[in-house]
Amino acid sequence: MIGEVSRDCSPGQLVKVLDKAGEPFGIGFWNPRAKIPLRIAAHGDIEPTEEFFLNAIQRAAELRRGILKLDETTEAYRAVHGDADQLPGLVADKFGDVMSMEVSSLAVWQRLSTWIPALHAAFGTTRVRVQIDPEIARIESIPSLGHSLSETIRPMKIREHGVPFEINFAESHKTGFFCDQRENRKKFASLCADKEVLDLCCYTGGFSVQAALAGAKEVIAVDLDERSIEMAKRNANINQAKVKFTHADAFTWVRTMVENERKWDVVLADPPKFIHGKDEDRLGWNKYCDLNALVLKLVKPGGIFVTCSCSGMLSADDFERIVISAAQRQQMRLQIFDRTGAGPDHPTISNYPESRYLKVIWARVLY
């Protein structure tokens, strides 16, 4: 859709964008080498100034700290959510006094020396960790996988609704801890008292630890990532929570449990992203359908089934269709009693539906 480009535009530059009629369309970051050469930050007749982004950081802080008052309930939350905060190419999570950042555009990387102090001032942090995926660095022509201001952060503890969890940045995925499931972990725990609970794809144990602390009769947690399992065990020990962790592939493990006719009162499936792009649509759909069809066999009649998708390319309606289809294949019916997603610190923006990436379906299984 990009037509003419001024000859003096350089990679990472903030540019003014005009529509086909030559009227102001918005401002954004330009990088002709990237898969997304133009990242629109704001629409309308706006002058492209760097001050806009410093104000965007202030607006992001006002939402989390002023409107949502997240500092009162947690030490871990999403501080900047990319396009939804008009800061395309930047995801940042606040963990106590640490700002953990994931950079996915050259333009953001070029501005970190200015943005990091602004983030510290807005969110009350003092230390920073910058992470850049090697493949994204190659595509965006980002010259380094870090930044001169980035620090090596030792393992640290944060509290979520009063429950401590340890973050080991050297061993973790993404920014270090999945803040998006914070409210869902609390809701899940409320369903687990005196129940036998299964947590599939448990990562560092957020759901399973909360379930155990809520009085679950038994909690079994499964994950393929051995490092995640070790961190999950540590989180359980920190909280003196009784959880049985298993290092295994979810598909293989579930099939074995189906053969053994094992069932649980409450079952959660929170798999990694199965759809990374449009070329993976069909394969990802099939994985979601197969996993949900298998996992449903592990839920006792009348039991609770909670299933998640973090694929932004899969809409909420399509995910629900997949889950319902999987249930019907097993001659089951789902009594869906809630549909949730990421917490309010992960806002979506109205013209970018893919930013609503996390979908969670809560249901009772009827045979």
C-alpha cells in the first residue's frame, strides 16, 4: 500500500504519512528493510515529533498506575503494550524496580537512550533489561541484541495478589513472566478448592501454584520445557505449595493419560502460540483442535475445562468454534460460563484486532 517515499527517509526515521489524496494520514516509523516497513503510531494531522512518544509513555503509566491502580495489587504488570500504547515495536513489563523490555523494531532500538529514562521516571523503576530476538534483529537490521543501558538482572521475586514468584531472566521466555494471565490465575484458583487439578503447559507454575494455595486436593502440572519445570518447582517451594510437576510433551502425556482412563475435576490447557503467521493458519487450527479434543477426555463429567490460545492471528470467535467442534467430536457439550483474555494492562486498540491475542474459555463439561 506504500506509494512514494521521500528520498531522504532513512531506516528508523519518524515520518509523516499522507494518503492517496495527499492529505495527512498519520505518523509512524519507517524501515524499508523490515517486513513491516511502515509502523503507524498515530492517525490524523499530527506533526512527527519525538515528544509524541515521551507523552505516550506518560499515558501508558497513567493507565496502569492512575486508572487501574495496579501497584496496589501486584509488582508485575505490562507497562507498554506496543501499538495499543502508540509505541509500536516495544513491549515492556514492570517487575518491581526492573523494566524488562522486548524490542522488535529498529526505530525503538535507536530511541532507547531517551525512552528508558522516561520509562524509569514514569513507572518508578531503576534497572532495565533489553531483549531482542536474533531473527527480528536480522530482519529489522538492529545492530545489537542488547543495548548499552541494559543490565544483567539476577533472579528476583515479585508478588502477584500477595503470592510470591521468582523470575530468573536468564532462563525465562519473553520478558520473564507472563503478566497477561494474572487475573485468570486468580479466577482459576477460586475454582480449585478440594478439587483434583491438572495444569497443562504450566510454564513456571503460575496457575498450579495458585490452585494449590487455594486448597486443591491434588495438582499435577506438565510442561515440555525442562527449565520452566525447574522454575515452577522453585515457585512451589517458595510458597510451600504441593504440586507434582512432570517434564513431558503435552500431546504424548495426555494420550497416555487417556489410555489409563485418568480424569480430573479441573483441567487447564495453556499451550504456546500455535499460529505465528498466515502461512501457519491450517496447521495451527489443527493443533488447537487436536489438543482440545484430547484434553477434554481428561475432564470428569461436570468438571471444569479452561482452555487458552495466545495466537493473535486466531480470532476469539474462531477459537471458540475450534473448542466447540473438539467437544462435539467427543459427544460432549460445553456449558461456557465465561470468556476472558489478558488483563487490562494489555489493552487492545480498535483498528488492530490482532492485539487481542489471548483468549480464555471457561466451561463445564456436560456429557
